[in-house]
Amino acid sequence: MWVEGELYGFFAIDYCNQRHHWNESEVNAVRVLASSISGLILMREREEELRVARDQANSASMAKGEFLAMMSHEIRTPMNAIIGYTDLILQTELDEMQVEHAAIIKRSGKALLNLINNILDYSKIEARTLELESDQFDIEQVMCEALGYVLPMANDKGIQVDYDIAPKIGEVYVGDAHRIRQILMNLASNAVKFTREGSVLLSVRMNTWKSNEESDMLRFEVQDTGCGIAREKFDCLFKAFSQVGASTARQFGGTGLGLVICQRLVECMGGEIWAESTLGEGSSFQFMIPLSRPDQLSASTATVASHVKADNTDVDLLQDDFAQAHPLRLLVCEDDEDNRWVMKELLESLGYEPHVAHDGDQAIEIMQRGIFDVVLMDVRLPGRSCVELTQAIRGGEFKDNDTQQYIIAVTAFAMNEDREKCLAAGMNDYLSKPLEVALLKDALVRAHTALIS
């Protein structure tokens, strides 16, 4: 079958033959030219096909990302009311069975949030849009926070949870603490899940052979005394949506995303992850990543080895004297009725007397009638969004409003880019839904400190 360029070439030969007798070399030259034209046409057609396919893939990826972000928002919004009211119920006089029921509701809510977070993270990793942060963090604190996440489940099963930090490990490193904590949480959660009795140990050691002047190569290990994994099942461990067997999925649940997310995060940090296990005796999941210490930090610290206690702090308690230590005049702006009242009641349980507004216009009207130290504002509001309102306040659009009004974004849009967008708009702080009591209290402490300084 002739392509366009070849037909064009031979039509040219036929036309010219009527006026000139072509020799064989001239005919071959025209054929070469025709072939080149054909190749260019085919190449351009192929480039256009690739461009269209790329644009379609990008559009599909963007649509998927937007859909998942919206799903995350829509799930987090009702979960804020569910978990918030569960916290309020747990502060009341309950019998033992009611306490257990409320604790199950809260634990189930957090499991649902962990599921949607995993799906969002996997989507960002696959789309290569995941970005790592680089900040100083306390390594012991990150390890304790990761273990604190699994303590309720471990306590229910009677499993001891410990951590151990080797002597050569520094106190402070530079990296993405959130992602390191996420990896440790996933590994520790799996360890507790697959352990019926015994213990789970989280440790960190220095790999001196792979460390250098620029960074320490840290080897983290999560070791358990659980059921173990058969050698022939190892290939399934780090594959998306895969588990070691159907019986495992039925008995323990899960999406099969946790380990593959850990693997991708470790690889993004320039490290590697692997597993060691003996069926019936337990498992050990380990990963190594290079982390740099701040230049001024000392070379080593004392060995730390201790048992993590379930009742580590009272940060989740709703003490009604909290407002006495951190007095603030508060305004809550939230369009969702359930979330509006749960936020109001949470703040009242801390001793505050917050005012409430159902949208941005009402919030501006209330602020023009009185002075508020802090406005806790939902980002997604009818009419003007929190971002637009903050920019208008900072720009002096409302003459009776303080342009330096302290504003805390409270939103179910909980991705890193959402936080950055809020702070870039001029908001002073950011809280994601569902609200955690400890984080809410931390934000109010920061606001009080900023306002009195």
C-alpha cells in the first residue's frame, strides 16, 4: 500500500516523464526523496499521536488526583464530627462497656482516615508528585510518636512495645520527619497486627560502612514475635494491592498498600527496605536511609532504651481549665452544622466561650462588632473561601477589621499543598480535619504565645 509521500513522488515522476526521459539514477533519487517525505509524515503523525496520548494521560491523572482529593475532603468532614463527639463522650461519666464502645468508634474512625491517606499517598507516588520536606527533627520524638499510634492496639492485645536508640545516633537530623514517622507507623502497625503475643521492638542503628562526612546511614528495624512469613510469600510483600494470601486478607484486613508506600518513600529518600522472617517465629522489617545532622550537633548521644507507656501524656484530655492558662476570645466560622457545633463544644470543654458563624459574610459581620483574638475558619465556605477572605482581611478590604487578625485554617483538605496554600494566603496556622484534641490545644497555645509576645 502506497503512503502519501510515495504517491506524491511517483506522481511527480509520471508528470515529468511526459516532458523528460528519466534515467534510472534520477528515478532512484526521486524515490529516495519520496521515501524521506513519507518518513517525515509518519514521524509527525506519530508525534501527534504521542502528544494526544500524553495529554489524555495527564488529564486522566489530574482528574484522578482531583477526585481523590475531593473524596478525602468529603470523608474527613463527617469524620470530624464522629471523632470529635466521640472525644466529648469519652469525657463524660460512662460505664466500662460504654467507654469500650466509644473507643472502638474512635479507633475505627482513625483506621478509615489511615486508609484514605494511604490511597492519596499512593496516587501521588504513582503520579510522581510526592515532594519530600527537609527540616530538623528529633529522632527519638518521631519514633515515640510512631509507637504511640499503635499503643492502643498493642495494649488491647497485651503486647509490649519498646524502642532502642544506639549510642552513635544523633539527637537531631535533617529530613522529612512526617514521612519517616509514616514509614515507622506502617511497619509498627503491621507488626502489632500480626503478633498475637510477645513484643514489638523499634530500633535504630548506624551503618558505619555506608556513612560519610555528609550524612549518617541509619538502619531502622521493626522486629516482632508474630506469625512470621513463609519464604515463598516474600515476593508479594512490596507489591501494590497484594497480600501474602487470601486468608491473611480475611483475617487481618488491609489494602496491601502500606508496604509498597513504605518502599517508595524509602526509595525517594535514597534508601532501601527489606524483610527477614521465619514462619511461626516472627518478622523483621528494616530500611536504611541517609540523614544529615546539623553541623553544630555533637557526634553521639547516650543510649536510650525504655518501655513506651500508654498513658504518656494528658494532651488528649479536654480540661476545662485550659482556657484559664491560655485565655483567648474565639470565633468559629464553619458552614457544616455538625462540624460547627462539635468545634464549639470541644472549645467549651476546654473552658472557652466561642462565638460561631455559618459563613464568611457572617464572620466578617461578627468581627466588625467585636474583637476576637483568634478566628478558626473552615477553608471551604459558601461564597468567599477562607483563602479569599484572609487575603481580603490582610489587604484592608474591611476597614473595621484588624488586618493582622490571627486566623487558623481548619479544613478537610489535608494535603501538604493545602497547608502551604493556606499559609501563603496569610493565615497564621493550619489544622486538618478531623481535629485532634492535642493538635487543637497546641494551635491555641501557639496563638496565645504569639499574641502576648
